[in-house]
Amino acid sequence: MADIEKVLEEITEWIRKLIEALLGPGAQPEPELIPIPVKDPKRPR
């Protein structure tokens, strides 16, 4: 019975590590895009 409990603990730990690896340390917001000015050659001055 103790062997089964040990195996279950190891599986639980492995699953916890897998979930942490997939989800990462925390939800990080996406970086905000910086607008880049572009000259429009189609417009006459």
C-alpha cells in the first residue's frame, strides 16, 4: 500500500511540474505595440 501512495505522490508532483511549465510562472500581458510613423509618398504636399 505504501508503494502505491509513493507512486501517486510522484505522479502528482510530475503533473504539477508539467502544469507549471505549460502555464509559466504567471500570466504576462502582451507588450503594447509602438506606433511607427511612416511617410506616405502618395500624398502630394
